[in-house]
Amino acid sequence: MARRKRFKKNQPFKWKHYSGEIILWLVRWYGRYALSYRDLKEIAAERGLELERSTICRWVHEYGAEIAKRLRPHFRQTCAS
């Protein structure tokens, strides 16, 4: 009897076509800078990636809140008075 492979529970990009690093960079750029989905599509195309704006939009909706939550503690306070 063959055993099933056990996968790690914490694999948020498991079934995605693109690597997690690409997804994280695009979502981070969208959240950090005033870029539109079309701008991000052009940036990705310059780097050899064929993406649709709707794909980036789905990634932002799916991962944006979690990325913001995890990065928030690392930001410095600008006014500590």
C-alpha cells in the first residue's frame, strides 16, 4: 500500500502557476507604490512574465491583507511623540 505524501500546512502558493516570490513582489509593489494593475502588468512584461491585470487583482485581494498584517510590525513609527 502506497503512502500519501504529506504536505506542509503552510503553503499559501501551492497551486499557483507563478512562484510565490513573484506574487509577493507584485502585491507588495501594488500596496507600497501608487501603481495600477496595468502598470504592474507592464513591469512584469519587462521582466518576461505574461500576466493579465485580473490575475494581479486576484492576488492583491487574496494575499494583500495577510502581507500587510505581517509587514506592519517591521515598519518604523514616523511620529513617536
